[in-house]
Amino acid sequence: MDSEKHAAESGFRRRDRFIITAMGLLVFAVTIVLFANEYTAEWRAYQGEFRAVVEQKFGAERARQVPSGLQQIWLAELQRVDRCMTCHLGIEWEGLEGAQNPYKSHPKEILNSHALSKFGCTSCHGGQGYATELAPAHGNVEHWEEPLLGSDLAKFYLVNDRKAMMQVNCNICHRYDRNYELRIPVSVPELDSLCVRSSRSLARAGLISTR
């Protein structure tokens, strides 16, 4: 009887050791994968390339001032989190207007009236603000209904004016701006014309109705 009990206990101990060892190896493997994903993230490559662009144009001292790690803005009033500037580090930099995306500066005349800290990026441009990989951040994923309103989407819908899809977004905030001076870099007639032209471009592509 004692030998049978001892054999059973030994079997349980062997089983428990096997389970504990297997779980430990699984946790170790998951940890390695998580660290690998973190240190090979796509945005790290963009940040490294941006530093190289800054160093080439402004010098090593200025390149050392480039922030690192995830960057984000929390827009409480809009209930949005935008991490676009994790890769688009040059948005508010002067002197990078001629650089390629995602390193170029944003047109200053727009930011002067639409501060990044107040409006963020996705409220105008579309995209998935909290994503940090290219495809998800640009909203080109299943079930995301606000993709980046840029040239790729314009080409897909055969819209000739690549800016039209984003410009028609002006209507979200400025639809009823008619009887007072707007604090934006265009006059009211110019805004009306901009939105009308954009709407017509989308209507010709069959994306919206003008009725």
C-alpha cells in the first residue's frame, strides 16, 4: 500500500514539475517575443531616419533634441488620442517643409489656426490615432470607418484631386460659418469654394450625393 502511495505521489510530482517547467518556458518565450516586438517596432525605424534627416540638415546637436519613444496627444474635448507624431516627428519643425513624408513639416498657416494640441491630426486627416504601425494608423484595416483621407484613398475611389477628400472634412466644423469672420487662413467665400470643389470631386466619383 505504501509503495503504491509513494508511486502515485511521485507521479504527481513529475507531472507538476513538467507543468511548472512548461509554463515557465511559455512565459519566457512570450517575454522574448514582446521585447522583440517592442525593440523592432516600425516607428523606431522612422524615428532613427528622422534623426538622420535632422542631423544632415541642422547638425548633430539638434538631432539629439529629437524626442524618442511613443508620442501622443490626448484631446479631451474630442475624446481622441493621436499618436501620429510618433512617426511624423517633423510636424511642427521649421525648415523641413521640403522633406518627404513622414518627416516634412505641416503647413504653418493651417497650424496657426488649428493648433495640434487642440485639434490633433485625425479630426481633419482621418486615420486611427492610437495605432503605431503604418497600415492600422492610416486606417486601412477592417471595421475602421475613418481611414486616412489622402492620396491613396483618392486613387482608390478615382478622385482626381488628391486633397479633396480631406478638404471636404472642413464641413464638419465650418459648415455653418457664414455670418462672421473665421479664424482660419482663408476667407468665407474661399472656404465655400473649397468645400464646394471638394464635394463636387467626391460627387463625380460617386462617393456622395449633392441632392
